[in-house]
Amino acid sequence: MATTLITGGTVVSATGRAAADVLVDGETIRAVLEPGSTLLGTDVAASVDRVIDASGKYVIPGGIDAHTHMQLPFGGTEASDTFETGTRAAAHGGTTSIIDFAVQRYGERVQDGLAAWHEKAAGNCAIDYGFHQIVGGVDEDSLAAMRTLPDEGVSSFKLFMAYPGVFYSDDAQVLKAMQVSRDTGMLTMMHAENGPAIDVLAEQLVAAGETDPYYHGIARAWEMEEEATHRAIMLAKLTGAPLYVVHVSAKQAVEQLAWARDKGWNVYGETCPQYLYLSLEEQLGAKSDEWGAFEGAKWVCSTPLRSREEGHQHAIWQALRTNDLQMVSTDHCPFCMKDQKELGLGDFRKIPNGIGGVEHRMDLMYQGVVTGEITLERWVELTSTTPARMFGLAGRKGVIQPGADADIVVYDPNGHTSIGQAGTQHMNMDYSAWEGFEIDGHVDTVLSRGRVIVDGDRYLGAKGDGRFLKRGLSTYLA
């Protein structure tokens, strides 16, 4: 097995930073050494197969994106990134593990949904991957099947309070599923929006001729997110189930999470870069010569982008600092404008919901370090260490320590990254939701289980490098 020494860099963890050398033996980290240490000999560099000079750079654990949707059928089409293209793009951006969502819908078996996603991903991923289970049809059969998921390495499941007729679960179904969560230790993930009420508002807007993408954000009002978040919290409290609310976008939803956490309840939440940087006015309300007011379709996602005037973005950054939100994922679910997003021309309800971001999360969050929104250590915690702990990968992923998988990123704070479709983008899309964003940093080298898969702008990995991650139960829960 090959050995690698990463030397001269600053190793950054969730709890601090220090000058250190990292010795990789095969697929795992063997040692983290003080510079000049003779613990393993007087000239370690001469005894290894490869030396990576990280002088002036940060050495961090590979990113873990715990919320992606590769090849997801949705809205009459399918997410444009396959497991092959999406995970290769992730690698370019310093993400070395994803957790995607296997899907079960009404009338389908949970086991069949999981098997279908295994078939899609196996032999195609550039990086390691795991699964959550979407349960879109809660009945006695699916409830029984859910109890077997931890044995399959799937220790979390997702419910939807939105999308009636597609994934929606009513309160009785949510309660029953949360009882399984309580009994098994699985983590309940919740898309918290009041779907039936949203559908009424959307229907009324379209009937009034308000059909542009901007009105997607108006129909999915923050009140609908706040209400559903509170309802999910109370059902979790009643059942004793741990709760993880996905893609939190509204400051009022954050307030509900903070209220529950102040009571010591097992309630957690994630946000995504789009809710930190983008807005209802600037993106959903955008216009262009090519698309007119339909330009905003590029940023249609759910939960929607929120008003900058109302201060949601500032509040979300603050919640990351105070740990009222614990993680940043992407909800990566890309669609092209041509033949996909344009299905909603004339009716925002028919625009496939999703933004591509798996490639840019690490860079976008590092820019928050540059601007003083978060610390360097918090960057690592939000994007790598907490995802590993939250989703049953602690000790194996998300840390640079002996015995951990050698998923390592060498990040250059003096580098620069220009995001755009014609520049750095490797995602399978015909536009970039992040066009024109400039990052004061650069992913230089990416190792996945000890193998260099990205060196500069060169991709050195191969289809099928990634392995399935059989996850344990969360170690983050109180």
C-alpha cells in the first residue's frame, strides 16, 4: 500500500489548528506529527512513496455533504447529475463523501427503493457515499421495513410535510414514523413546510396571473416553514424522537429550533449556501434578455430563497455561529434550464425544484471565513466533523487523526476560485446558480482514502472509486 506524507501545512480541526505533518499509510491516517518529529524516524519524507508540500496551506478533513439528490426523478424529469458526474464534481470541490436519498413513494416498498438507489450508485461514484431513506408512503408495511434500515447501514430517514400527492405525510403518519425513530435510534429528517396550505396559495397566485418564478417564493411563505417546523418539533417532543430539520431558510424557523434547543430537546437543523448568499429579490426576481422574468427559475428550490430585506440571510449566518444550526449541506438537486426548468414556463408550480451546489459548498463556506462570518475551525466543523458525527461516521470520517480514513483536502488560502459554468463548473448543468462568485481560496489537492483524486485542476480519480458507507447511529444526539 502506498504511503504519503503531507508536510508543512496547518492542520485545522473543529477545535483548533496547528502546524503538523500528516502521514498516510494506504487508505488511513497513520500519524499526525509535530514538524521535525523523529517519532517515526529521522527522515520520514525519504521513506514514503509521495510527499505533498502543503506549506502556507490548510490541511482539513474532506468535506461531507449530507444532503444530495443524484438522479432524483422529480417534476416530470430527473436531476441532471448522475452519481458519476455529481460525485466527480464534488471531489473537485473538496467533498469526499456524500449521503444521498433513496426514495420510496406511495405504493412502493421501502426495500425496493433502497435497492434501486444501490443499483444507481454502485460502481459509479468518485467518492464514498451513503444513503438516507425517504419514506413517502407511511403505512404498516413501510413502518415495519424502516425498523430494518439500521442493519443496512441506513440510520436516518426523511419525511415531507410538503408536496401533497408526491411525498407528503400527514401528522398521524409523521407521529407513527417518529415512534419508529424513538424505538430504533434512527434520526428523523424533516422537510418542514405546510404543503397543503402552500398548494392553495400557489393555485390562487396562478389563477391571478402571477406565474413567474418569483411567486414560487411568495407561495412558500416563511409562515409555512415556521409553522411546520414548530409542528415537527412538537411531534418529536411527544414521541421522544430525535429531529433534524433540513434546508432551514427562514429566520422564524431558526427561532423555533433555538426555542426547542434551549429546552434541551434533541432537535437539530441544517442550512445550505443558497440561504446564506442568495435572495428572493435578487435571484428569484431576476430577469435576463434570454429568459425574461423566467430567469429566476434557475434558483427555484424548496424551501425557497428568502427576502434579503427581511434579514433572513443575516439570521442564518448568526445561527451557524451560535450552533442553533449545526450543519451546512447543499440539497444538491440540479436541473438544466433547457428541457427541464423550462417545463415551468407560464406556471411556476411546474418548475423542477432544485439548485446545483455540491461542487461549491466548501469554497462558499470558506468565503464566510474570509468575510468574518465564521471561524476557520467552525468551517471544518460545519462541513465535515459534525456531518460525520450526526450521521454515524464519527472517527472514520470528518477528522484528521490516526485510524481515520485518509480523506484529506489541502486548501490554499492564497489561491483564488472564480465560479462559473465556463470556468470551474464540473456539474452536469447548462448554467451555474453561482455564476460570477469569486472565492478567496482554492482547493489544491484532494485525497480520498489515501489516493490523490484531484491535483490542482486535474482529476486523477476514476468511476467506481467510491464505496458505500454503512453508517451507524448518530453520536451527536444528546
